[in-house]
Amino acid sequence: MTTELIILLVYLAAISLLSLIVCCYDKFAAKHLQKHRTRERTLLLLSALGGSVAMLLTMLVIRHKTKHLKFMLGIPVIMAIQLLILVFFLTR
């Protein structure tokens, strides 16, 4: 395993964990802390930065933002773009 691959895997694990934590926090805040919500653009940014799989799975498991079309279409689109980028770099 190359150093670059290890760095990428560590980064993806970290951003995925952060995405999971922020999504769970926002679900908690939605019920208990109305003034301390996470902005939707922050959730989408975490997805775009590599946490899309973790964000989508967390949303589905805890049933958070699942009625929002922006998330239920946006995150799979982000995942598809990330997959295309990955395929591009792997086939170069």
C-alpha cells in the first residue's frame, strides 16, 4: 500500500467520522436545541469533501433530512461525481 493511499484512507475515515458526528448532532439539535442547528450547506460541504457515503448512511439510519429533496438527491449526485473522479484518477 502506497503512502498516498494510506493518507487518502485516513482522510476519508476522518471526514466520514466528522460527517457522522455533525449529522447526529444536527438531529439532536433539531429536537432539543433549536438555536444551535447545523447549516444545510455545512452538511452538504462535508459530503462534498468526502463524507458523502457516511452522511447518506447516517441520514437514512437516524431518519434525518430524508424528506429534503436537496439531500436525498444532492448527496447521491455528490457520490456519483466523486466516483467519476476516482475512476478518472485510477485509469490515468
